[in-house]
Amino acid sequence: MIGADKLTDRLGEALALSLGDQAEAVFLGSESGLTRFANSAIHQNVAETQGKVYFRVIRGKKIGVASTNSLSRGDLKRAYRMAAKIARSQKENPDFVSLPGPATYPEVQTFNEATASLTPRQRATKVRTVIREAARKKCTVAGSYASGVDEVAVINTLGVSAYQAMTTVSLSVIAMGDDSSGYAEGLSRNVADVDAKAIARQATETAVRCANPEDLPTGEYEVILDPVAVAGLLEWMNYIGFGSKAMHEGTSFLARKIGQKITGATVSIHDDGTDPVGMAMPFDFEGVPKQAVELITNGVARGVVYDSLWGTRAGVPSTGHALTPDDAGEGALALNLFMAGGESSRDDMISSVEEGLLVTRFHYINGFLDTPNAVLTGMTRDGLMRIKQGKIVGGAKNLRFTDSMLRAFETVKAMSSERTLVKSWWDAVGCIVVPTVHLGSLKFSGKTDH
Amino acid sequence: MALQVHESCGHPTELDRVLGTEISLAGGSFMTIDKLGKLQYGSKHVTIVADATTPGGLGTFGYDDEGVPAQRTELVRDGLFVGYLTSRETAPVVDQQSNGTMRADRWNRTPLIRMTNINLEPGDVSFDDLMADTEGGLFFDTNTSWSIDDQRLNFQFGCEAAWEIRGGRKGQIYKNPLYTGITPQFWNSCDAVCSRDHWHVWGVANCGKGQPMQVAHVAHGASPTRFRGITVGGSK
């Protein structure tokens, strides 16, 4: 770990060259370890330490970005000069007004010493626990156990100075029987929260329950979506709908619908990077404090997230959702999604279903079919279960869903009060916190043979 | 066709994936070892090769990251599943030597079996003749969405546009069409592949695999291809 003082000094020293009208330096660094297993054996154990510094230089309304993976003084200055040179040859960006100014950030606890010091041997021991737990039910396992420390620093010539160190630990387990599989995962800042035995047991129980899967016809089914399945849907809804670019370009399912009811009245989704229930991160990659943003509230479209550039285009302030400079073309995206829970429990929801399905998770979701209507497609995976007369009666062969999420979430019957922290595409600074969701209808358009 | 080859033939013939070491992320493969040399993957018109020597291909190189020379290997010959993408560690499992597909996307990542240029070999019909020979159907162009199950069987791809074909001529255009199928059933319904005059090598610069994720540059040679009895639809 490098630490705030050294990073701030080193980046500040480079910016002191004062190239351009304004300039910014963003550091992303990590020390990470990953133990991967398959066929109930570890087959990959890797560790890496890496760091990258982005310089963004402003000349008038021209913007240049360059990066380096070296923290040596000479390399930093070289990259900074390169960004300044690139800025000179760019077209003016009429929407650019200014880099953000200085801000204060809420104190958020994101570092855990035990996680930071987790060794390969400790990870291997946890994997052994997983393998043994699954073996008790004659299942094999595949999965990964990852841990690490991430550091983010943002400074600019207007006085922004932000630093955060974060730890992350996650375990994913797929348990496999002869003709079935089950999945479970854990994610936290704190290694003590990730219970390898419980995660293995959950995955294994699902695999055992899904043995001898039935072949089901396609069509509409009443479904209960476990949190990982719900998170998969929200991750894609975020990508196609909750970001500034999709909103501005009119492809978002929220575009031209702000203030209108777009889905069921019990559906509320917001983003909050400072909520410690999630994988909190108090500022974005421009150093703007993260704001809590309502996206859908009680079924009504409320808004999207912004960075400073897209905020200017829309005439609103940044909500603190800028991505890294090399991803800036994507616009702002929500990284810390929360879906409001209900008053039910998973067991009560299952009990209420006369005939339906329980989905553990989805695989290979794609949301580029019809973004204004939030149409997604994807396969079920690792635990599609049949529910009959209020009980899980066995597994089913996987099905493909193709449906509008606005329509599907219009049919919400209940949601659990308990919510689960689910992995997202960038665990260190993001996650999805969701309940188990009971839908009256989800349309399944295809099937497969396993 | 490039994405179709990529998802339904390229990935499922990666032998590390077949042996289970990608299950934790992307899944396994229906093209298991017991099916090698036996599975009628496609019709007689379907020959698919892994060719790391294709001129101009994004998946072209001299040696892989284990030092094995780039080479051309048949994966599907006249519809029969005959080969895998292999490495020095995995090839002995099928009593073979590596065919040179181990690549890492940067200096600090472990090499994985990656696609090279996975090419659907051209047939002998011209595009105009293929269209003229089609009484009724749809011509799909330019993938916009893609999804396939964790064993690479059930797929669904969306496209920018489809044109109705009536009496051998292109007619009405449709927006956001999609088609879906089961991999071996789909490839067995292939009854024509256009000739080399219409064959291009299409680059795919963002093929993701592994943990930590690695992004490979691969490519797919393909020409317009006809399939019979395919399930199609629209996204609305």
C-alpha cells in the first residue's frame, strides 16, 4: 500500500508543472490475490500489485488524457506532458466548463486490516472448507476466492484532494452434482463476514435440490428471484438506463419519462456510494462527493446519475458518478445500487406460490435488444427450481428469459425485508444491494438441455 | 456470422473450458471429450478451422505464449467435430500435442487457451445466387446483442436489421430482429455457405475470459451463410 501522503505528494509534484489551464491526476492502485478452483481442486493462485495514474489536462475547452503505470517522478511528468500535448490537438468540447473544485467528503470506513493481510494459505484453507462441505453431499465445486486492497487518489489544480483505501474480499462457489448445480457468493470489506462454509452449504443445497431437473415448456411463469438474479437484472438496467449518456442520447428507459410511473409501485431503486451497507466509496473519479440519487421511486422515474461533463450538458450539477478518465466516454454510471425491500421473507414468498419457479441467478444477460423498453434476455443458471403448492419440489432445466423489465417489475407481488450485498462489475468501489423479489410474471422464450 | 462462430464454436472448443477450469466465470462446454470425433456438430457444409496464420487476422501471431508455433487446426470438418483449441498442459488429455493457442493479454497475466482466427471455411455459391435461390426467408445483418447459455447450447442474437427475402429478392426491412437456436441443431440446418469472394476476416477486439479478466484480440473469417427453419423474432 502506498498511502495518502506519498500519493498526494507525488501527484501534486507532477501537477506543479502547471501545464494547461487546469489539470487533474487520478491514481488507481491495487494489491490483489485470487485463488481459483475447479473440479474440487485449486488450479490457479495469482497475486499482483499494480498502479495507474491518469492525467487530464484542460486547455480552454480542449481536454487531453494520458496515463502511466509508473510512479517515478520522470514518468509522471512525461505522462502529464503527453496529456497536455494531446489536449492541444483535440477539438473543443463545448460542454466543458471546469474541473470540480475542492470538497469535503464523509468519513466512510472501507478498510479492514484482516482482509488486507489475507495470505494465499488462508485463502486456500477457506477453499478447502468449501471443497469438504460440498463433498459431504457428493458435489464437486468450482469458484474463486479473491481479496485485495485498492487505493484511489484524485487531486487537481483547483484544490481537489481525495484519497481512499479499500479492502475487498469475495467468494463465489458453484457446486455441481451429476446433472445439476447451485451457486452462492459472499462479498464484504471484512473477511470475517464471508462465511465459506455457509456459502458452500448454500450452493450445495441448491445443487442437491435441483437434481434430476425437469424439462419445462417456455412461457410466462410466476417467479421468485433470489438476490443474485435480481442484481443481474439491475446491473444491466443500470448500464442501459441509469447513466447520463443513455439519458442524454434518449436510449434510456427513463428518457422523457421522468415523473411518470414506469413500473410497479413497490419498486424503488437508488444509488448511494456512502451507505456502509454497500461497498461504499465517498467520492467519484473526479473527486466529487457521491450524492444519493433516486432512480426509480415507488415505480416513478426520478432521474439518473451525472458526472461534471454530462451534468453540464443536462444543466444539472454532478451527482458524483464520474468513471475513470479512460471510461469517461461512457458517461456517468451508478456503482452502488440499492433496491428497497418489502415486508415479506423468502420462505413466505415460496409458500404463496401455487405453481412457479425460483431463479438462483442468470447467465450472460444482454440488454441491447430494446433499451427504451428495458428488454433483457439471459439464461438461468446454477439453480432453477420448481415451486408447487408453496414448496420447492425439484429442479428444472435452464430457461432463457426475454422480457421488458418495466413490464416484469410491474408484476411485483412481494419483496423480502432482508437484503443481500451482491457482487458487481467492480467490487472494490461498487455493489448491488437487493431483496429477494417475487414477480407475478416473467416471460421465458427458450430452453436448453441442462 | 463472425459472432455466431465466436460464441457457438470458438468458446466451446477451448479445451481448458471443456475441462472445467472456466466454470467459475463463463461456464463449461457441451463439446465434451466423449463427443470428439463423434458429434455431428453441423451439416456437411460446415468446416471450421482455428488458423493463427490467417493473413491480416486479429488472431494471427507467430508463436503462442508457450512458444508453440502458430498453426491451422480443424475444429469441425464437413460437420464433424474433430478438434479442440489446446495448450501444452491440456492437449495430452486428448492424446495430442498443443496446437498453439495459449495467450496472455499482458505481461503479468497467466496465458489461457484463446481463440485465434476461428474461420468458417467458404463454400462455393455466390451471394447473388444464394439470394436468388431463396424463395422465402430473412437476411440478418450486424449483431447488436448476444447471449448464450453456460454450456454454449441455447443462444439468442439480435441484429441491427433484417430484410425479408421473397422470390429471391430483398424486400421489407425490419428493425431489431433476433434469432435463436440450439448450437448443433442450428449448424446442422446450414445448407449453403457463400464463396471466398464474399469471405472476410472480421476482428473481435474484446473477447473476455479468465479471472482476473483478460481481453484477447481474435478474429473470424466468414461469408454469408444460409440456415433453414430458424426461430426468429423481434424485441418488441
